[in-house]
Amino acid sequence: MFKHRFPVVVCFALVLAVLACQALSTPGPEVKWDSSPDKVVIRATFCCGFVPQGYALNYIPDVQVWGDGRIIWVQTSNSGERRVLEGHLTETEMKTLLQRVADDGFFGWKDNYADYTVTDLPSQCLSVELATKSKSVCEYYKGAPQAFHELYAYIASGAGTTGADFVPATGYLTAYPQTFSGPAPQPDLHWPADSLGFSLSEAVGGRWAEGEALELAWRVVNTKLWGGVVQEGEAFYQLTVQVPVVSQNAPPAP
């Protein structure tokens, strides 16, 4: 009665093995990309959830890699201070990085992994655009494979390259007037309006800044992304700085 069962089971197992081998040997997308300096090939973000508007406007993706190898990534200390670094990947390093993305299985992962038992959290997303295929993988709270987190962490750490502090040439500065029910906090900066040529009251609706004014504002927002306090005379402000091409939320057109 059972004399044919064993061969059937064996054949079925062999079929599954063949299919598995075929799946493993299926080639991923060809590792070619648009090498234009204005083309973002890789972007990793972990934002923004339930946060103040100022934090979202100040947010810069954890890492961005452009087609010509330019890479900008963010380091955040335990105290919340941000350091933005800029480096350059060679063509060989770019190819090696993108090949790792493909080899890790990125293009076979689901687009979204989510566990909504917790609300108001940020989503962690990694996006890659090759010449023949684009893919984004996002995780809300948990559910993504461990390989996703390992790949994200590697790229967001600068992908093995070294960098120098990124200094924006221009930025869109917005000042938000602050009032306090009790004593005002110790300011992070006294705004030298006379030497800079404009008051923060002129930036309440947003304005472009460069030079020393941008340098001071950039220092404040990198020190306290959640809102440093700047004093000018008797007035207090919090600041946001949006950098063209670099900030997640693009500033208005000049």
C-alpha cells in the first residue's frame, strides 16, 4: 500500500531543491547607475514620526550618495548633537557598494515591513536607484530582516570612506519667535544682528543666508535639532536651516 510513497516524496523534495537552486542563482539587477553629480543613487532616512515641525525641517537623511560618488552622511552623538560629513567614493567603491546591496538580497525584500502596535514612530527607509531598477525598503517599528539593518548601518556610517565636515554654502533660514511662561532659558547663541547685517525678525518668514550668519545658524541647529534658543535683544527664537539638495525637506526656490 505504501510502496510508491517514498519515490513520490523523494521526487517532490528534488523538485523543491531544484527550484530553490534556481532562485538562489537568479541574477540580480545589473550594477550600473547614472553617474551624474545631481543624481541620488542611494538615500537612507529615519524620520520623522511625531516630532516638532522644526525637527523635520532641520532633518538631513542619514546618508545620501550621488552618481559621481559624492556621499553625505550624519553622525549623531548620545547627547543629540549632529555632525554632517562629506566624502567621495571612487567608481570602484561605488560598484562594490552597489554589488553588496544586490548580493545582500535588497532587491528581493518586501517594500514595506510594519508592526503598528506602536504609533507615531518614524519609518526607516533605504532607497537605491540603478540604471535598470529602483527599489525602496521601509520598516515601521519592526519586521524587516536583520540584513536590512546591517546594510543600512553600513551605508549610513559612510560605507567605509572617510569624510570632512560638510559646510553649506547657502541655506534657507527661518526664525520662530519664542515666548516663555517662566524665566527664559539660557540662550545657545546671542545673534549679532549689527555685524551680520540683518535681524532674526527679518527671517521669521524665512530668508536665504550665507557666510557668518549661516555658519552661526548651522552651528545652533546641529547642536540642538529639537530646538536651540537664540536671543537677539529681548527677543528669543528657534531656528531651522534647510540646505538645497541636502535637506530632506527642500527649501523654497530662490
